[in-house]
Amino acid sequence: MFSMDLLLGAVVLGVLLGCFYAAVSVGLSISFGLLDVPHVAHPAFLVLASYGVYQLNETYDIDPLLAGLAITPLFFLFGLLAYRVYYETFEKRGTDAGVRGIAFFFGIAFIIEVLIILQFGVDQRSVTATYIGKAWRFGEYRIPIRQLVAFAVALALTILLAVYLSKTFMGRAIRAVAQDEEALRLMGANPVRIKQFAFGIATAVLGIAGALLIIVAPVEPTLDRAYIGRTFCVVVMAGLGSISGTLIAAIILGVAESIVLTLFGASWAPAISFAMLLVVLAVRPQGLFGR
Amino acid sequence: MSNRRHNIAFWAGVAVFLVAVLAMTQIVRNEYPFFAGYVILQFIALAVAWSILGGYAGYVNFGTNAFFGVGVYTAVALFKATGAPLVVQIAAAAVVGMLLGFAVGLLTLRMRGIFFSIATIAVAIIIETFVMNWRFVGGAAGIQLQRPAVMAPFDSYVKMLFFVQAILVVIAVAVARYIQNSRIGRGLQALRDDELAAECTGVPTLKLKLVACMISGALISAAGAPAAMYLQYADPSSAFNLSYSVSALAMSLIGGTAHWIGPVLGAILLGSTQQLLSVTISSEVNVLVLGIMLVLFVVGAPKGIIGLLRPRYRLRAGGKP
Amino acid sequence: MTPTAAPGAPLLQITTLTKSFGGFTALDNISVDIRKGERFGLIGPNGSGKTTLINCISGALLPQIGSVVFCGEDITQLPPHLRARRGIARSFQIPRPFKSMTVLENLMVGLDFAAVGSALPEEDMAMSILTRMGLAAKAGAPSDTLSQVELRKMELARAMAVRPKLLISDEAMAGLSSSEVDEVLDLLISLGEEDITIIMIEHIMQAVMRFSERVMCLDAGRIIALGAPDEVMANKRVQEAYLGT
């Protein structure tokens, strides 16, 4: 039954999980939150990255985190390409971009899912590393080290990205393009180039995030569907484009999921992020930290 | 009046179609064509129903699977509890789908674009989770169903289901056609182009969107209801499968949403390709084909097949003056 | 036309209207009556609250404080489509046509949903409005093929299809050549002659001067001048606001 200890354990695990959710959502916070691209395929790219990491880990026995780092340039290119196509076909022409833009990314998500199935099958896949499978014990608590690794890397990644966006020249340009494209154009910068670069960054981050995803638990091709709820829940709850908000919103989601899992069991867990997303959209669509 | 001529032509076409379907069930012995044909008819009904909200109003519903699954499980629950006949199951599914459409609409139709789409996925997952935890209809494991005896003039249940689904297609098409040619259709088209301008021109946008969502929901749930008897089995992960959402959306957009014939063409084309592919290659490949076609069409042929056939095809072409 | 004394009872009464976005007050305690049949000019520098004010009148935004009374009825909380049905129509600063429709169909929307009890069949009605606006030749043209001036006219025509008592024109002349400005201005003046009350937002001062019976100038969400056009133009605060502090 319910006990304080159980609850405390759930909260601790929830915070760890939440930081991990921040890392998988932070790219969407840029692509959707800042750039306003209806990037429903974000979670599909995430799962694709996990399979990339799996492949490298399986064939060359590379540490999953290094493998994740290794595929970031490739994902950066994917991002550039995806934005270019989106821009040329939808944003530039303007007409009816809504419906078709959404359908476009929905289609891409499905193509990625099926390609993964055709290549790897529907079975779960996982990676091996020295820190996977061990756990840390404090008294009666048991925290898997894979969770701690994911937590630490995720936190570092999110903070790094927040710093990048607020302190560097390019980061500020990205924020500026989200707020006032025209002003940037008048300053002589090319907003499309900046957005494309930002989309590249948002996708590149998925290399690492995908590594974390497969470190935390085995992956399967349709895992992206659950992450549509989680990533959009985090980004919308955070208030579009707020990176620090992303971290806090992700922790709220992580803790909520962890508590529900402890109290009601695993069969209710997938609905939590979607339910929170619905509530936020219905009650406070500008997010917790939005204007 | 040309309007009247159009009406007569349309209903004559409907009569010919239904008579042909009925004759086919009486003449053809082999059950397989009906198995495959049922699926294609179901896709036509889904695509046409989807396009009422997704096409006319431009609200991309990813939650076709929610309405479909609710249709399936309304039929299952009703059948298990009372043994109600198929017609009652379908009617009940339509009512529940309409109520769900109302609720979902109230909750989500103030959201724009992608927010609405994501919210509909959320609704689907939440309902699926509830059904998974609902013991009476078998929970996550699903439930086996025993078909009752078939009714005359049919000699097999599948043939009867085929005929029933054909009627549902006719209903969906007739409703979509009516909306397209009515004031509602013009209002939906206006709000799809520009919601604020539509409001300021007198269009009650929220009300029209709600109506579209309820009608679309009712038709999708009705089209889903016979699936339980078709498969003689129901489980949450197949009844709420996201592939219904992709199919309905892809078939509509590929066919073109400016006219009701678009989703019909899209569903026939893709539905039959899928049937062929899943027999000859694999069911994964047909989802791949669907995805690739969807992306190619939204990028290259924004108005779908009907746009390719007739450039600048207009919503009201051929409709009421 | 006598500049100050426009006759008639108030059609639109705006009382202590206040609208803020977060910490930014876009409209601060605005009160003004607009008389029936009046041609009313609304001016002010960018960001002074002109568009916010007409958004509150047309229902696109709801104010936090104050009321909007139209024909004696409090419409402060009414959604835009119900205001359109009561006879408030508007054009947009950046034209917002229904892009997938022809020009004629654009007008049919208003006739279908807002105009009540018209004598003519809808299509004839739409054609007569288009003829008035000099757009009859474009009736069948897709609205996304129109030129800038045609779009502006179509926006006004679509607003006219609502059969308005009050027409709000939000910078209908922005970006037009001077001959086109005159064309649109003549249209607006002729509409004003048939008992339609018109609020015109405009930056082009000659147009405002020629058109308006009264002018109101906003700055930072407040009324800084209200009266006959030449009085308002002569006002020191108005000049300061336009020349920049």
C-alpha cells in the first residue's frame, strides 16, 4: 500500500526520469517551440537515433554515448534537409501550410517507423555498456546506474543548450528569428538560413538523446508514439521555446509518471503525458512559464 | 435546374452501386473478395468521414483511431451485454461517436493547427488506456466474439458485412456531399482559409467546427462498429491502431479534399494497392507505400488526385448554385 | 459637409474601454461615441492602440474593463460572428481573403451567414456589390490571383456583403499608389453617403482629412485629441506624437 517511503522513491526516480525527458524534448522546444514547425516526426527521429546507436554498439562495440555523439553530424544534416524541404514546399508558399505541413511530418514519422521495422524487425533492442545492468543501493532504495548516467548526461545537455541559446551569437540569432523575423532581415541576416541551422541543431541533439533513450530502456520501432505525448507535453507545458521551462516541465512530467506508475501500475503510465498535455492545452495553452 | 439533375444523377448512381453490391453477394460464391472488399469499403467510409473535419474545415484529426476504436468497443460492449443485432450496434456506435465528437470538439476545437492534432492523439491514447483497463470487454488481452446467425438474403456473415459497409459508405458520401453543397460547407471552407476573417464575416466558426467534428466522429465510429464482427475478435491495440489515422488522413489528402469524390478515389486507389501488397509482399511495405505516397502528394500535388485531374477544382463545383 | 456636427443618435458607444496584454496597456480608459452615419477617422502612431480598439469593437479581442454598446445593445462579450450579424463589418490591415475561393464566393460567405433579409437572390446581391466596387470583371477570379488594390477592394466588398451598419476600414489604402488611394477613398466616401457609419484607420493624412467628419488620435493607448480634422491636426500633442516625442 501507500507509504511515504514509496512516494519518496517515486519522486526521486521521477526527477531522474524528468531530466531525461528534458533531453529528448529540448530539440522539439527549438524546432516547434521557437521555429513554429509542426514537427510531429521529432519522436520518430529520436527512435531512429536510438537504432543508429544500437547498430554502432552492436557491430563495433562502441559505448552508446560515444555512438550517440558520432551520429550527431548525420542528424544535423537530416535536420537541415528536413527544414529545407519543409520551407521550400510549405513555409515559402504560405498557402494551406497548416494541414499539409502537419501531414508531411506525420508521413515522415510513419516512413521512419516502417523503415526501422523493415531493417530491424519489431523486437525490442538494447545496448550494452559497463554501466548498464548495475544499480546503486542506499538502504532499501535501488537506483539503476543507467538512470543516473542518463540523468547526468541529460542535465548537462539541456543546460549546455540553454547556455548556447542565451550566450552565443548564433544562439541569440535563433531566439531573435523566432521573435521577429523581419527585424533580423533588416539587419542583413538571412532568417531562413538561421532557422535551417537551428533545425539542424535541434535534430543533431537527438543523436545524444537517442543514446539516452536506449540506455534507459530497450527500444522498439513504434516507441515514438508514446514520445509524441511526452515531448509535446513537455514543450507545451514549458511555454513554447523556453529551455529552462522545458527542464522544469519535464521534471513535473517525470515525477507525475513515476507516482502514477507506483500507485496505479504500468498500464496507466502511457496516458499520463497525454492527459497532462490535454489539460495544459485546454486550461493554459501558453504553458506554465509562457506569457 | 442543374442542381436537381445532379441530385438525380447522384442518387441513381447510389442505387446502381447498392444493387450491384447486393447482386454480387448473391452471385459470387467465394468469400475472399468480400473479405478484401470490406476493408476497401471501410477505408472509403473512414476517408470520407475524416475529410469532413480534416478537409473541409482544415482541422487535421490524428484521432481517427479513437473514434474507430470507440465504434468497435461500443459494438462489443453492447453485443456482450445484450446481444443486440448489428444494426443496433452500428446505430449505437454512431451516437457514441457523435457524443465523443462533441466532447472532443468542445475540449480541442479552440486550439489551432498542430495543437488540435496532438490533442486528438492524446484523446485516442487516453481512451485506449481506459479500454485496456476495462475488464468487461476483455482488457488489454482482447475478447473473442461469436457471430450470430446470418440473416437472409445473405448466405455468409462476411457477405452481409460487406453489404452493410457499402451502406455506411453511401451514408458517409451522402452526408459529405450534402455538407459540401450547403451553407455549412461554405462556412467550413471560409474558416479553413482564415478563421478570424470568417468570424468577422458572420461565420459561427466554433459551432460549425463542432458540427463537423460530431458528424465526422459519428461516421467514423459507425464505420468501425462492424469491425468486431468482421474479425470476430477485438483488442485495444488493434482497435485503436494509429494506422487507421494515417490511412484516413493519407487517403483523403492523396485523393484531394476539395470534393467528396477525392477521398473516395484516394481510398479506392490506396485501399486496393494495400490489399494487393499485403497479399503479395508484406503489411509493413503497404504502410511504407502509404507514408511515401502521403509525403509525395502533400509536397508535389497539394490538391490531390482531383487537383491533378482538374486543375483549380473548386469545392462547390458541380454543387448547388 | 459640416465638419463637427454629424447628426443622429450614437450608433456605437465605447465606455472606459481598457485592454492590456500582460504588463502592456494597449488601450487605457477609452470613451467615445460614434454617431449614426458618421465618417470617423482614427489616427495615431504605430502601436498606439488603433488596431486593438477596432479588434475590441469587432470582437476579435475582449477588453478587461469597459463596454461596447452598439445600437443600444451591450455587445462587449459577444463573439465576432454575432457582431457581424448585428451589422459590424471590417477589413483587415493585412488583407485576409478566403484564398481557396473566387472573389464572388468570398462575398457569398457574408451573404450566407451575416446578411439577413435581403430582397435579391444572393448571387445578384454579390454581383451588385462587386459592380459598385469596380470588381465585377473579377467575380470569377480566384482570390489569390488579385492585385494589391483589388484585394483591398475585395476586403471592403466582403465587408459590405455583411450588410453593415458600421464598417471599419483598417488601413485599406496602405501600400497603394496615390491614384489607387483616391479610388478607394472615393468608394469609402460613397458608402458613407448611404447611411453606413464608417470608422477609417489611416496613416495617409490627406485621405483622413478629406474623408473624416471627426478624427480621433490615439497615442500609447489614450485619446490625445478628438474633434474636427483640422483642429486635431493643429493639436500640439498630435504633432508631437507624430513627430516623435
